[in-house]
Amino acid sequence: MLNKSEIKDIASLASKKQRDDTGLFVAEGPKIVSEFLEHIPGQIRKIYATHDWVAKNERFINNISLSTISQNELERITQLKTPNQVVAVLKKTEPEEPFISNEIALYLDTIQDPGNFGTIVRIADWFGVKNIVCSEGCADAYNTKVIQSSMASIARVNVWYDIKEEWLAKQKVAILAATLSGKSIYDQQKIVEGVLLIGNESRGVRPGFLQLAKAEITIPKIGAAESLNAAVATGILLSHLMH
């Protein structure tokens, strides 16, 4: 049985300020929670789940606080339109400022849409990209929509916020900026290290960052669409840049 205090505390984690103050965030759904159980079980503070989920997963839970709740109670703590069996409260990972050597990293310039942001984290994880650096104004990595769209990849990718926006200027590796007017990605040689700079969904890469780029690259347009979704573009660019 959930008490009012628990319901209030879980609901409060929908707020970025509360997530920052407590160092906690929420993940929901069997697939995502099982990923966190596999990769960062020590950061799970408590799991709230229906009887069906508990019956299937209780053997995987060691030394983690577990509360079996009703469907009605699940609906009271979910941050999703359709609750799905299980809600976990986790401790946020402490990110580290990346030092780039013999690897490719992403730099996100004001990627604001949580779904886009989370998908980019998932794409980075797919391609083995370990570090994402975010400018001021990017979505919060622990926003519920980011967690859901990343499918728990946030547990494996270091997402660090460049609040002073000084990180790019300090890099010694090549910076490639994704723009609409750059060189075709098909003419770009693969790289073993560097930073791929992805701009805002509507405004692209800001001029100050663009000046730091060694080259601008683009995905040649064949049809009539005005632009590509930032996450889709990131996936296509990484697939052609990486060995």
C-alpha cells in the first residue's frame, strides 16, 4: 500500500528542480526497468510494481526495496499516459567531463525535444559512442520522456552538460558540424576520433560553434523534405563516419 508521502515524492520527480535537488529520477516499464536492473542495479532506490511483474522478476531483485502495488496505485504514480506494470526510482549517475582520444563523441547544441534527445542517446549507445556533451539549453537527460525514448541507454552513455559552453574550444580533435550546406557525408572519410556537432532542431548549429568546426557535413537531399529529424540525421551520420 502506497502512502500519500510516497505518492507525492514520486510525482515530484517530474520536476527537473526536484530531480536535481534529490539526485533521483523515475524509469517506467518492464523493458526499461529490466535494463537498469542489469546494468546499474546499485542505483535503484525502490521499485513499485504490480503483482504480475513481481511474480516474473522477483528472483532478479537482490537487496533492492520492492513494493507490490495495485493497478490503481500504479496509475497514481506514473508519469506516462498509459502506465506499464512497474515504476523504479533511481539515483542519477554523476557525469564526467569527457576527454576525447581515439573515439568519437557527440556535441548537442540546444537539442530541446526530450524524445529527440533520448533517441540520440540510444543511437549513441548503438554505435558505441560513450560520451555526449550538451550545450546550455539542451533537454534534461533525466526527463521521463528522455528516459523512455533512450530505452535505458542513459545507463551506458556519459551525458555531460557544458554549462559554460567552453568545452568545444578546448578540443584538439577534429570537429565536424552537421549542416544543410556541408560536404556530402558520402565524400567524407571515416574517422577514428573526433566530435560530431549536432544543431538545434529548427535553428541548426549556432555560428559561434560553427566557427570551431574543421568541416561541415551534410546528408544529401533527394526528395522535397525541408530537413531531417536531428536524431535520424545523427544515426545516418554516425553510420558513415565510424569504422
